[in-house]
Amino acid sequence: MHLRVTFVAAARSAALLAERFEDDRPLDQAGWNEVQRAAHELLPLAAAELRYCSPTRRSRATGDALGYAPLAQPALRDCGMGRWRGFTLGEAMAREPEAVDAWLADPRATPHGGESLHAFISRVGGWLDTRPVDDGGGVVAVAEPSVVRAAIVYALKAPPATYWNLDVRPLSTVTVTGRSGRWNVSLGGTVGRT
């Protein structure tokens, strides 16, 4: 049997607009408006047998607003950024330019004292690999765009540097089908946009 996991990228928050590391701000008004516009397209995913979300406030709020009543999964949290938590990339670069360069160049680097990109991708992939076999009901997971990017890289067995070349928009969907070690990726697009 194969598993079908549809990831829904959380709606926007002020953190997304500022692109802050591991920031847990709630949905902003624009995010709430986007969820309302997208609800008719994303609501059918509420029929999934298992419904999860990352533990961030915006992921939970997105899932709840879509009627998913998701269960928070710690493994779907954003990459641990250590002392850079809450910083923008520009702020981290201004304070520690060599450390940021090392982090961007080496997927195993942890100059911020947090989690490496490699470890982050492996954590998200480990969660994916341990989902129960699909009985036809499927799985939906609302998560930060960074988590969706990590899942794509893992599923495709792509080099970790591929992560930097993926753009996941709020409320876009990505479906991963297969089983542990053998995944296919289907890009669903962005919904609710005018």
C-alpha cells in the first residue's frame, strides 16, 4: 500500500512578510483573508483520515480555519535557528556575516547553535517515513513553507542545497505519495489567490 500526504503551506503572517527565522507570530489579517478565499478549494482535504500541523500558531490557525482540527506534530516544527531565532537573514548577516555564509554553503553547519539544514530535512523526512500506511483516507499536514520545502527535498532525495531553490507560497499544496524511501511529489499549486 502507498501513503498519500498532502502538505498545505500555512497562510501568511507578519513573520512571513519579514522572513524571520523560527518566528511564531499568528496569522495577520491578510493571512485570514487568504484562508477565507482558499477555504472552498482546501476544505475537501478535511476528509483526510489523519490531520496534522506544525506546532506554530499560524499553522494551527490555518488548519483550524479550514476545518481540519489538526494534531500538532513537534517533528513538523521549523528549523531550529538557535541564537538567530527571530532575526531576518539581513539581521543575522549584519551580526555574523561569516557564520551566515558558512550556514548557507554547508548543509551540516550549525553556526547559529541550532539545527543544521541537513538535520532539519532528515527530521521532516523521518516524520514522513513513519506515517501509518494509508487505508484510503489519506493524510493532510499544515506546516510552515520551510517544512514543506524540506519534505520536497527529502522525498526527491535531492541534495540539501536544493532547499534554497524552492519557493513554497502560503496555502499552496504539495502531495507526496509512496512509502518510506520511495516517494513521488505532485505540486498542487497555490489556491485562493485573485
